Amino acid sequence: MHRVNVHVSATHGAARTGTATTARGTYETPLFMPVGTRGAIKYLSAADYDRLGAEIVLGNTYHLMLRPGADLIERFGGLGSFTGWDGVTLTDSGGFQVFSLDPKVDDDGVTFKSTYDGSSHRFTPEIAVGVQQQLGADIQMVLDVCPPLPSPPEVIRLAVERTHAWAQRAKAAHTRQDQALFGIVQGGVSPSMRAESAQRTVDIGFDGYGIGGLSVGESRDEMLPALAAAIEHLPADQPRYLMGVGDPASLIEAVALGVDQFDCVMQTRLGRHGTALTSTGRFQAKAARNAELDEPLDELCPCEVCARHSRGYIRHLLQVGEPTASRLLSIHNVAWTFDLMRRMRAAITDGSFDTLRREVLDVWA
């Protein structure tokens, strides 16, 4: 029995909706998971997560192991207790951040310098598992090799081989029975390497499967065939998690292929820089034309920000450098994305998914 099991309640083509069950509880799929990099989604608190309807919140292993440290978080009872969040938690392996630092990589692991103080650190598959067991998230990810795109075929091949070898080592090192372990599929934009990596990862046997190394420089037209090739070989009764993807067009296209869950920092990053996601596309809240507008960011959005605040008010906050603007826009963008996922689940159930997909792509593609 897997530690996370998917129960599909409805399908529309390859798109599916249902629930996934973890040791802590269940979550609805397809699902968007906001990212709390250092133990918080920027400008939001655990009370906000509850109110917005979050089901899973991510933590970043790289940052948390450096500040405040896995030992301290373990003494607090794990990441959920430390942050005051009662929902499901997921920690990434830290590999994506490590590989962005141009580390020294060998078959055993990686050596990198801290962005905080320049100190040197060693990361192996076993260390990544051990740190995440201390962090105590409900779901942890194996350490993988995430090459940038485009990369030469030999670079993608080496990433596939190392990711597979490291996944075997992570599986052997993982001991917490109350914590799920997800494998990760690599392979660049090559459908054949994606299919191979998926098959080899499934052969090891994990509680769910991440699809990594996409949305890192390739076009959506390149991403989708590679994604489809991986999904074809992933189990139907376990979660399929497309890592680091959050733009609306990619979300709905990936759901159409059978993806169950997503994470991205885009929603809050855009919010901090004055951009709102809306039913008519990206909205630049700081534009002068908004100064006297008494309408919400998105008249179709059910979120608390759209119910209470005007475009003119939010534009004013941005103009004077008031941090409340970033908070309000971040809340809106997360809530808007949650609502998009809710609409996808409903459309799969009632058979209108193709219509919703066209509506979203007309705006966002």
C-alpha cells in the first residue's frame, strides 16, 4: 500500500479529479500548492492559508536547512508545528536551488556554498532524505538533477542517470512511515528520455511522482509532449506532480494530460511586483489609468480582496510603497489560482472541461 493514494471520482479524457489520501488527511485534485520558501508564503500567515482554503503548503529544504536549521525545526515538532499550519506540508529536496548555484556535482552528490554566509555544504541523496525527515513534512521529494533547458543531449542523459541512481539511494535511506516519499522524473524535452525516466522511477517504487525539469526555459509546445510521455508511464492510483509550474495556460494544459498537483512561486512574485492574475489576463495594478477606478481587480473573482478593495486603492498603495499592496495582491493571486483549480475540478465532473480549457487558453495562451 502506498502512503499516498489517489481516488479518481471523475474523468474527462485524460483529465481527472478526485482525492488523494495521506497519513495526515486528504486533499482534492487537481490542486495548486503555494510555496512557503522559508516557512511562510511571502506576506501570508498560516491563518491566511486556512481562510483561503489551502490544502498543501510547500517548504524549501535548501533554505530551511540553512536558516533556522533542521535540528531546530525538529525540536518544534516539525515544519507544520513550527509554522502553525495544520494542513498537509510538502518539502522539495532543495536540489533546484542547489543547482542554480553552479555547484560542484559528482556521482555521489553536490557541494555548494550558502547564499547566506558563503559557507560550504555537501548534499547527497541520503542527506536530503535525512534533513527532510527532520523537517517532518507529510511529503518529501528525492534529490534529483535538474538541468537547464536547452541543454545538450549528453547533459540531459547524465541528469537522467544520476537522478535514477540518487532515487534508489533515497528510497533506501527513507525510514519515516508517516512521511511519503515522491520520486522525480527527468529527461528534458525528449519524449523518449521522459518515458524511460518515468518507467525506471516507477520500477523503484514511490508514494507519488514528481515531473521535474520543465518550465525551465523551454516553450509550452516543447513541454507538453515531454510531459505526456512521462505521464503515460506513471501509475493511475498515485499522484502526478508537475513541479514549478503555475501559469494558467500550463496549468489547464497539464491537467488535460492527467496531472494532479502543481506548485509555483509565480503567484506571490507577481503580487509583490504589482501584477494581478484576472479572468482577462495579467493586470498591472500600478498603471495610472487605475487611479480613479472603483472596481475590483477582477469582477468574477470571489476572493476577499476583490470583495473589499478597489483598483484605485491598490494602485495608491503601490504608488506610496505601502507593503499592504503586495500582501493584497498576493492573497488575490493565490485565491484566484485556487478558484481556477476549483473550476477545473467542477468542469471535469460535469463534462464542461473542454469549454473551460478554451476559455482559459483564449486569454492566457
